Amino acid sequence: MATKIRLQRHGKKGKPFYHVVVADARAPRDGKFIERLGSYNPNTNPATIVLDFEKALGWLNNGAQPTDTARTILSDKGVLYKKHLQGGVKKGAFDEAKAEALFAEWTESKTAKVEGAKTGLAQSKEEAKKTALAAEAKKKADRAAAIAAKNAPVAEETPAEEEASEAPEADAPASEETEG
């Protein structure tokens, strides 16, 4: 029987959630399966993957073929790399201890990379929040200043100021008449 490691879709419209399963290649996508290996949630950032590493490795060694997306998930968790290292041990390229050391090094670098991405996302989110608050505070201050200017009492001019403001207007037409 040809077996596949594939995704089984769950969740509501627009919010998918997947189970990683081993199923007969002829079974429908969301139908009967042999064993559940884990889950994949693409709605979170970064995507959440829960996988039983040993079961997945066992199924790969027994000949189960992963689909393209399942292959990406298995690669992300290191199952395919572990299978690759086991193949090197079988061929005699290196011993089991060297394979374990290589896998441990890869796991540490992968974990550091994921943690770096998570902290980077958190920092960018905080910076965006700070800039939004600063912009909102500026907008609020501008609005308060406009309201204060609108509600400020208008100062009435004294008669002496009125005559001073009218005098230049009276002089301007007189000077035009003499020039012309």
C-alpha cells in the first residue's frame, strides 16, 4: 500500500488548521488516515508546528512519501535532515556520534534563528505601536490648539487703533490719483 504524509484541513473558512497525517494515497484529503503525526497552524506568526519527530522519521524510513507542503514542514523540523544523516551513517561516510553532533549543531542554529525572528517581530511591533502613539499625541495636540484658537475671545480694537488701521487705506487711493 502506497502511503503519503500529508495535511488534513480543519478549521473554518479563512482560518485553516491542519493535521499532519499518514494516509493511504488513494484516500480522500480529509478522509480516513492511518496515523496522526502532528499539527500545523499557519494563522500564527511564525507558523506553529507540532510534530512527533520519531513517528515521522519512522514513517519516512518505511517509505512514506511526503507531499510538497508536508516535505517543507518535515524539513523545517529537521526530520528530513536526520534521515539524510542516517543514510550517511549506513553508507559509512561518518559514524553515529558525528551524525548526532551535526544534528545537534543544526538544531541549535535553527532554534536561534527562530528566536531571532520572534524577537525581531516583537520589536517591530513595539516600534510601530510607539510611532502610532506619537502620531496620535501630535494629532491630539494640534486638534486642541485649533479648538483653543477657535474658542479664544476676540480682542476688541480701541478707537485709536481703528483710526490707525483706517489711515493707510485712505492714503493708498490718494496716492494713486496723483500718480495717474
